[in-house]
Amino acid sequence: MCGDGALAYPIVAVNEANTKHLFDNRYGTGQSTIDGITRATNILWAGRQVVVVGYGWCGRGVAMRARGLGSQVIVVEVDPLRALEAVMDGYRVMPMQEAARAGDIFITLTGDINAIGKHHMDAMHDGAILANSGHFNVELNLEALAGMAEKRREIRPFVEEYTLGDGRKLFVLADGRLINLSAAEGHPASVMDMSFANQALSSEYIVLKEERLPIDVYRVPHEIDAEIARLKLASLGVQIDELTDEQRKYLASWEEGT
Amino acid sequence: MCGDGALAYPIVAVNEANTKHLFDNRYGTGQSTIDGITRATNILWAGRQVVVVGYGWCGRGVAMRARGLGSQVIVVEVDPLRALEAVMDGYRVMPMQEAARAGDIFITLTGDINAIGKHHMDAMHDGAILANSGHFNVELNLEALAGMAEKRREIRPFVEEYTLGDGRKLFVLADGRLINLSAAEGHPASVMDMSFANQALSSEYIVLKEERLPIDVYRVPHEIDAEIARLKLASLGVQIDELTDEQRKYLASWEEGT
Amino acid sequence: MCGDGALAYPIVAVNEANTKHLFDNRYGTGQSTIDGITRATNILWAGRQVVVVGYGWCGRGVAMRARGLGSQVIVVEVDPLRALEAVMDGYRVMPMQEAARAGDIFITLTGDINAIGKHHMDAMHDGAILANSGHFNVELNLEALAGMAEKRREIRPFVEEYTLGDGRKLFVLADGRLINLSAAEGHPASVMDMSFANQALSSEYIVLKEERLPIDVYRVPHEIDAEIARLKLASLGVQIDELTDEQRKYLASWEEGT
Amino acid sequence: MCGDGALAYPIVAVNEANTKHLFDNRYGTGQSTIDGITRATNILWAGRQVVVVGYGWCGRGVAMRARGLGSQVIVVEVDPLRALEAVMDGYRVMPMQEAARAGDIFITLTGDINAIGKHHMDAMHDGAILANSGHFNVELNLEALAGMAEKRREIRPFVEEYTLGDGRKLFVLADGRLINLSAAEGHPASVMDMSFANQALSSEYIVLKEERLPIDVYRVPHEIDAEIARLKLASLGVQIDELTDEQRKYLASWEEGT
């Protein structure tokens, strides 16, 4: 919007704050996505093949938690750096078409359209479960699935069964909308606190500086980010050290060594 | 009951079957206990100190899953062998009195009475959460807690707040009853299937042998146990090998070596 | 040997003691096998496909540690109960022939002969590494491999390169002998202490009871096992609780409930 | 050096490349640090209290791998954001002085001076092991330790025993120099390949652009970084998808939503 001149006022990109995306997106979405799917389906995660589509911070969180519950995780990712991290983190990485055949549960977190499309659903085995925890209900191509289905019915709240022409049944959760908000309670308060703190303190920051800030997209100032982390640690009863003067000086220098 | 002559008919100790206690107790209770506490409280598990009281199969399952969700797990156990396993599995092990001061969330799975008693609750910090996933509502000494409390109220379904004389608040889940059955849906069908198969096939076993079985407690026959595992693997689409004749012969011998 | 009347004196099956096989076999073999392969090859474990053949206590240890270093673990097992545990523990389980195609590193811990045979090696990809950490050098069929090879040479200490007729190279570690003893230092002292304590205390037990013990195979007495665990915990500075009288009484009863 | 005008030619900060610091520092240092300490001491990691000082990419790698081997990990960190990540990753976080009392093995990865100083060593228990895997041998204050010691001797290669006045023994590995380079073989080739590729391709980049690059510090161009990741994935036999045109268009737009 900024590039298109469509912004009406200055924006702070709160999602880019470390105390937002490293925590809310990873630990929050990780847990609440699993939680939403569990509440919707009451499946046992242990031993299941879970396909995580998208290995951004949200995808990492979900992959980490699915593994923590005993699932075998397959990651689908288009960015080679992220794909390589997923490999080194111990996950199998493969194209979506191949993952479609292997998965029991599919979770999209790409922020993009049709991450799972018709040809993928064509390849899924009977009983596969599809959920989205990305941004909108466009990540699963449900229109295509509706076209493939001979019958649809809700078998539990948030669980819709699509019976395909060949008899296979696919289960779509929460109509492809964010599963953690639909079927669970969204993120726990203890992770949203940091996200809201970023919004509140960034709003204050804009207001107090209002006249000097041209219309543009700004990062959350590092001091706000660090202050939120400090307050959060204190609320958890965790104490940390500070650098000594000697250490601060050493870090800034480049002359010492061995 | 057997020792006391109180049995009225032969019993098969289904809980001792490997396809029961290794799976239902561990993977089932592990997941569903966490699930029940999450639904009751919507807490974030990451970064929390979780005290697991009892390191039997159920306790192992809960410890494993709490860690899998990012918690730091403390194990309390009276059996030295199990305590040592918990240490080697990477958990902190300490007496209950010490754990009482450190924990954020307490989960009892001991099968015994007063695993958490008055003096432990005396030491807990404000905001601590207590849940039981063992057998009965005797593991937490709630009578003592009621005596310590100046005020009690339900703040969410399954969450009772006890305000103590010194102002601390402790939260008891589901009145100390099994949290997975109270606040969640119990074990997933895909783990109960094996437990029920043990019950069904053991009943059949007793009935078909009825005249020959004196009143006593019996183990589930190994063939039933192994057959259930085989059927379960098949249902998951997992294939395994069989020993070759050469391998079977080698295993039975003691003469070869190096 | 007992069944064949070949025993010359009473034997205590020390390997069956909990403080032996639950610790030495699992945590000891787990770590030292990985250590031996690392020293022999200096491979990076992260992102590798590691095939663990045999899911007994040793195999569990190796699978757990390979995963802990970032590998993707495939388990091969003939026992359905163990295979099912491996599935629920989050590993892929498949027949050896299929694993042969997928694996980068193969580790046998079966206690049996030809766990990896000619037709498996036929299917392995170029660069695959084979090691044994089971009991003897019979788990890998090296005779068959020698017959398949056009050229053999040692490329690092403990690493022999077999060049096959089709150009593929397979690497066999330590001539198929126990890799942890060959290329590393065997188990750490802090796990062997318990194994040796079992041997010493069991020998004492036999000697002190000598006249009364017929020639047979005996289990390590539970008191010895528990005492070793107690001493080990103390040496680690870990304290645990004891049951109260009330708890002991409750455990023994069957009349209370809810 | 750039700020001080001390640079003699343009520099590409190769360590900042994603295919360098996310992999070499994390997975490489993580594994090789553990490897170096294992080879030097042959300790069992399971059940040990490991203190990781510094939670940058190297520290994360070491913490992850120590946990993967069954250790209980304590993180010491001065940056509140990193400290909070360590908490959420399931580690205990505390000031160095407190960690000094709790730890069995201390590993510094701070890039700073005296991360472990005299007052910390004063508080360590008998038998504690100290190693550095940061940058230079200044992270441990060995001068102070030498002043505290009554006796010093090498008890194994790379293991020096300092006997203090009060009888406690502390063990310093590799004279405080990088433990992975001293006692093991440094990083595996399969992670250094990416680091060297960054150096080679960045050198080529500077040379080909030589005339246009003023003396300054540059980032590795994203295309080089991504190309290295792509090549690495290919070498591992891992295939990934590319965005479709529809997906590329959707990502760039801000008008669609729900």
C-alpha cells in the first residue's frame, strides 16, 4: 500500500517487532493451531504424518509443537533458505504434490493463495484432514474441493466431511478459516500481552512524534522491543545479567584477539 | 482383592497389556492431560515450570508432552529407578516440597493419596495451577486447601480460584478429578481402540476357556497383545519385516559369536 | 545354555537389571554409538536420514540421540509392539528393503545375523554409511558386500570404502564391529558404574548364598537394583521423597475410590 | 574498523549471510562443541546440568544439541529478547552467578571477555567442567583461576585439572581455546561447504564489481545466499516447489482478504 501511495497515515509494522513475531507467531500460533485441531477432531497426534505448508515463524511454531506431540512432520516451503533450515531442523522437506500423498493432517501457514490446490487434494488419501492457520481462508482451494465432492456434511462442530466421487473422504476444519481462532480460543493471554504492548507503545510513539513522522511504514523502535522483553521476563520472575563496562568496551573494539 | 479372597471371578489385568499401558497410559494420557488443562485455562505452555508428580507411564507421557510444548519439567517420584530414569531423560528431579516452590503448574499421576498436601500448597507461589490426572480425586488434598482458603469462586468452567489468607491465589482444575475426562474429551479414539481390543479379546479368552480358569488375576496372553499391535500397525498403513529362518535360528543359539 | 544343560554354575542375568539395561543400553549405547560414528566420519547429523535397525533399548537410545542431533530417523523392527512404539515415538517405521533406499546412515542393533543383507546393500544410494552397534560383527553381511565390491580401501581410520560394480560407494565403519568400542571410548564411566555395580553386587549375592543356589539363571534381586539407583541418585546430588505411611497403606488397599 | 577508518579494502560480512550464520554457527558449532567436549572428557551428557553462556546462533546450537543428548540446559544471556526466547524454548534462564552454583558443564559462546569470572568460579561445585566455544580464549578468566589454584595438572589430553585452596577441582578444556577445533575436528565438511561457498562467491562478487565498490562493509547479496541454499538442497536430494504466478501476484497485492 505504501508503494501504491495508498497509505493515509504513518504505520508501525508491529508484526516485525521481535517481541511480536518471534513469540506470538511462533509459540502462540504453534500451540493454538494444534489446540484448535485437537478440539475440532480429538485426534491423537502421536504417529501422525503432519504436513506443515510454509516454514515462516508460524510454520516453525506448528512444526515444533506437532513434533513435540509425537507427530512426524513434513515441511513444504518455496524459499530455499527456509527449506534448508527445515531440513537441518530434522523435518522432511518435499514438494506439495509429494506431501499430498504422505500426509494425514495438512496445515497451511503461507499467507498465500491456493497453497493446497485441486491436484493436491486429488492425491490425498482417504481420511486426510485439512486446516488453515495462515491468514485468510484462501490458502485451501475449497472451491475446487466443493467441485470434486459428491456430498458434504458437518460431522462435528468445525469438521466438514467432503465425500469425493471415488469414495475418499476429506475433512476440512472451520471452513478453512483460522483454526486457532475458530475452534480454540486463539493465543493465550500470556503471549498476546507482548503483541498488544507493541501496538500500544507503537501507537504512543507515533502520537508523541506525530508531526515529525511522514506517511510511511516504520519498524517498532528497538528500545520499545527490548523494553517489552524486559518487562515480560520480570513478569515471569526471570532475572538476567547486564554487561560489565569491561565487556561493553571489549565488544566495541576490534584490536584484541588471540 | 485376590490376596484377600475377594475376587468373584477370574480377571485379566488388561492394564498390564503392552498395547494398553505403553500406549493408552503414555501417549493417550500424555496428550489428553495437556489438552484438558489447555481447554480449562488457555495457558501458554512454553516457558512454564510444570511439575509432574509420578513418573509411571502416565507421568512419562505428560512430562514428554509438556516438554514438547516448551515447558520446563520437574519430576517428583518416590521410586529411585524411575527417578533416575527421569534424570537421564533430561528432567529435574526433586522432593515435592522443593518442587512446590518452583512450579507454575502441578499435575499428579501417582495413583496415591495426598501426593500434594497442605505443606506443599503452603509453599506454592501466587497463581499456581493444580490438576490431577492420576486415578481419583484424592491425589490433591483439597480438604486441606479448603481449610486454608478465605474465598473460593469459579473463574472459568473447571477452574476454581482459592484465595488464601495471605492473599495468594491457587487454581484447582476440575475439582481434582481427572482433568482429561473433565475438561477435554478423554483419550482419542485412535488410542482407546487398542485398550478396548484388549478388553474384548481378553473377555473372549476367558469365556472360551471358562471352565479351565480358576479365580485369579491373569495377564493378557502375549498372542493377543502382539495381534493387537499387528492390527494397529496395519490400520496405520505401516509394514514391518519378519525374521528369516536364519535369523530365528541364530537368535535361539548361543554357540556363535566372535 | 540353561535349557541345553550347558551351564556350569549359577548365573545372574545382569543385563536384565533395570539399572543395567535401562541405562547402559539406552543412554550409554545411545550416546557412544553416535560418538563413534562422529569420530570415524565427522559427518553432520542434522538433516540426515538415519536408519536404526532394531528398537530394543539400544536402538531406542540411538534413535533418541540421532533425533536429538537433528537427524530424521527411520526405524526397522520385526516385533509389532516395538514397531508400534517407534511409530508413536514419532519415527518412520518401514521394512528394511524400503529403508535401504531412503537411508544415509545405517546402524544395526538387533543382536541377530544379517540384519542388513545383500539385497539391502543393492538398494542403497551412493555414499551410504553402515555401522553396527549391536553385539557382534554378523549384523551386517560384509561377506556379501565384499563379493559385490570391485575395490576396497581405508579412507580414514575405521572407514572402509567399498566401490561396487555400478560405481556406488558404500562406507563400512570399524569392519562391522561395535562402533562405540572401536572408534570411540565405549560408554562413559558415569553409566558403566551402574553396570559394574550390578556385576559386583550380584557376584557377592551368589557367593554369599552359594550353597543354596542351584545351577540356573537368576534375575538381579530387586533390592540390589533399587539400591544401585539410590546410590546413583545420591552421587548426582538428587534427592527424592519416600512414601508416607498413609500413602503406603492407600496403595495396598483396594477399598477406597470415588 | 570501518567506523575507525581502519579498513583497507571493501569487506563482505560473510558471517551475516543466512547460509553462514544460520547453519555453520547453529548446526555446525552446536554439534562440534558437544563433540569436542565428549572427546576430551568422555562424559555422559544425559542428566547433566549444562550452562550455555550466550544465546546467539552458536549458543542456540549448543543448547539444542545438549538437550538432544539428555542434558538439562541453563542459559545465561544479557540481551532480554534472546533471554526471553531461551525461556520460551524451554530452558532455564538465570544470572551467571546463580548458574555457577547449578552447573556441571559450562560452555561460553558470547564473543566477549570474562563471561565466566573469578566470583563465578568461586561458586562452582567440585568437578565442574569449563569450556569455551565462542571466539577467543578470553571468555573464561583463566588468569583468575590460575591465581586461585594450588595445583594444576593435565589429566587427559585437553583436560587440565585446577585444584583450588578449598580442595575443589575444576576442569578446564583445551586451555579455554575453541573446544571444537582443539579437541574435535571442527565443523563437518557438509556445513563448512556453505560457509566456504559464501566466501568464494562473495570474493568473486567483489572482484567482478571491484571498481564500483567503495571501501565499506557489505552484506552478502541475497541472490548469492539463496543460490547457495538451492545448491545445498540439490546436493541433499531435496526438491522444493516454486510459487505459481497466481501466488506471486497475490503476495504482492494488498487488496484481497476476507
